[in-house]
Amino acid sequence: MGKSTSPDAAREAARSWLSEHWKGVDDAAWRDALVDAGWAAPTWPEGSYGLGLSKEAARAAAEEFQGAAAPGACVDLASFHDDPWLRLLGNPLLAFGSPEIKRHFLPMLLKGGIGQNCLLYSEPGAGSDLAGLQTRAEFDGDEYVVNGQKIWTTNGRAANYGLLLARTGWDVPKHAGLTFFVIDMRQPGIEIRPIRQITGDAEFNEVFLTDARVPAAWMIGEPGQGWKVLQVALAAERSGMGSASASMSGTPIRTGLRDAADDLIEAARSAGRLDDPNVRQEIVKILSWRLTNVWTGRRAAAEIRRGPSSLASLGKLAMSRILHSGADFTYRMQGEQSLVYDYDKPLEHPVDRDLMFAFINSIGGGSDQIQRNIISERVLGLPKGFEPDKGVPFRDVRKGADTRSASQA
Ligand SMILES: Cc1cc2nc3c(=O)[nH]c(=O)nc-3n(C[C@H](O)[C@H](O)[C@H](O)COP(=O)(O)OP(=O)(O)OC[C@H]3O[C@@H](n4cnc5c(N)ncnc54)[C@H](O)[C@@H]3O)c2cc1C
């Protein structure tokens, strides 16, 4: 099979494979067979646990799976498991992973066994300027030894693995000295401290890495190629945030996650304001943004499948406005009740919580301002801003005093 397989041929192949293998039980043996045969992710390349099918052919095959009530044959990796790591880790692995690391992680991802994970990118001195990060990974035998600090790590305490961006090169410009790893979070060299958020939740963490170890084989891409690998991971994250915010959070916000307006209509009805023309107009405005962003999300997903895309930034930026507007609307409809918030029971106050949590999309995965920079430079083709450290070896770039010792090591 492959890209040229027609939908009819894919349908026929799926039907024939199902008649031989599907016994009506979704157990470990079924998932092994499904993954080995490439039917768990038929759009993934052949040789990487997929069949290389086009989306249209995979959709036809998926109909056969649905008809037989057999799990599998996800079209764009969303329907088999509702697991964001299929994209966040799967996409960089497919694009840059060695055969060895693919063999280790892809079956685990596809069988649903990878659990919770985290992104170890941001540092106290490197958020928007992520390429300026200073956590260092030093080669030692067949491992790298990692030292440094990460921050804002969502789900850090629950994580089995972390996607780690670390510095391996100090004598090259900042973007060229980064390397991308998957690190085992369950090891003595990793200390995780929760951070209390404005909502009362504590999903964020500080992560301290002290002589933490990562096998060299768990590098994605080559040493110094980390920035390139990161772009694939970030595009997956941003397109996820553009279409369904808070995908990495265990407790997602409710507003903006849909292409309908039931939540807004219900809020207006409860407030007795459904007949107010101003309120009705506001509902329609937010609904139209939501609908438009669903289409942008589809365009971004299609582009990402073909290669690097900046469209995800458009969807993510728009989702920021959608989340804030929806949350602000329901908050206002709730009236004086909105003044009450119990920080120990945030989930009992979903409207207030959504209002505060809406900032997830404006900052997480790259702030709104950074998305605007990306859109202006990569979509609109405007000139880049001033880059004082362009071409300067990272060792010579000015940094905060507390981390300078790391760069001199
Ligand atoms: C809900 C949430 C979840 C997150 N989860 C994770 C996670 O799991 N893993 C992880 O590694 N990180 C995570 N982050 C961190 C997030 O990626 C950073 O907060 C973000 O990149 C901004 O970095 P910063 O906080 O250091 O702000 P700064 O970079 O210090 O920015 C401060 C302000 O300056 C603006 N600014 C900075 N540079 C520019 C510029 N060049 N042009 C215009 N404006 C600029 C920014 O837009 C912002 O308003 C998360 C953040 C949030 C809010």
C-alpha cells in the first residue's frame, strides 16, 4: 500500500484484514496485531508502523473499522486514542527519529501505553526567547548527563517521559546548539516542585535536573538539530491548541472547545437575557469566530501533514480571542455569582475558572505576541525584528548572572 492506494482498495484491504483478525475483543493481542499490521495509524509511513495511506484512503478504511465496531484505523491520529502525545511526540519521531527510538516509542504510543508526559522547554530565563535556554546535556559514554532548570512544566508530576530541549553546543549561535531528547522522568536526578496557579490548580511545575541521565539513543534528530525538531513538536502543539484548547491539561476549559454556541445560549437563557438583541449579536459573533477557527484548524492540520506550516499560529492566536470572549460572556451572564470563587474547589466554579484559565492559550505554547511575530515574518513575509545575538556564539551572548557559570563550563 502507499499514497497511491485508492479509497476503494484501502476499504477492501481493511475489510479483508478485519475478517481475519477482528474477534470482537479490544485486548492486548488485538492492539499488537493492529499496530504490527499498520492499521492503528494507516496515514503514518510504511516502515514506521503505518501504511502510508492518504487521508481519503484511510478514511475509507476507517469506515470499515467503524462498521465492524473495531477500534483502529485513525485517519489523522485523533480518533483511535484521544491522546495528544500521538502528535506531540509522534510527529517529531516520524520526522526525525532513528529506527531505534521509533521502535521504542511508536508502538507504545499507538497501543495507548505511554500515559501522561510533559514538555521540558521553558526555563526561568528562556520562554519567548526559547533558543536562549541553558539546561545543558553533556555526552558521557552512551548517555547524556543533564543539568539545569525547567519551569511551567504542565503535568510534570504525573509524567512518565519528558520531551527535553537542552543545550549541547556553546560555541555556535544559540539556535544551532540545541538537541531534542525524550527523557525518563522517573529517575533520581529529577526533582519536581508544583506551582500554585491563579485558578487554585497546580498543574504547573518547576523541574530541577541534577545529573539526570538520558540514553544517547533517545535523542530525536542529531546533536544541534533540536530547534528544527522543536518546530515540528510546536506546530503539533499549536494546531492542537488552535482547535481544542488545553489539550495537555487534565482539566480542560469548556468554552471554545466546540463549533457551536450551546454554552453561550444556555448562559444567556439562565440569565433571562436570550431576547436581548445585544446579547444575541454577541453570541453570533463568538459563534462565527469559533466556526471560522475550525476551518483554519483543518487547513493547518492539512498543511502540517505536508510539511512545516505557520498556519497553526493563526489558529492558536484566534483561539486566544475566542476563549477570552466566550469566558468573558458567560462570566457576565452569571452576574453577581461570579464574585464568589472557592480556591480549594475550583471545579465547582467553572465559569470563573474558565475566565482565568483562558490565559492558557495566550501564553502557553508561545505567547500571542510571539504568534503575531511568526505570522508577520513567516506568513506575511515582513522583515525580522532586531536580533542582537544573531551569529554570536552562545557562550558570548549576554545572559543572567546566575546561569553564566553553566555556559562557562
Ligand atoms: C498554561 C501554560 C502551560 C505551559 N506549559 C508549558 C509546558 O508544559 N512546558 C514548557 O516548557 N513551558 C510551558 N509553558 C510556558 C510557556 O511556553 C511560556 O510561558 C511562554 O513561552 C512565555 O514565556 P515566558 O513566560 O518566559 O514569558 P517572557 O518570554 O518573559 O515574555 C514576557 C512578555 O513579553 C512578551 N515578549 C517576549 N519577547 C517578545 C518579542 N520578541 N516580541 C514581542 N513580545 C515579546 C511576551 O509575549 C510576554 O507578554 C506554559 C505556559 C502556560 C501559560
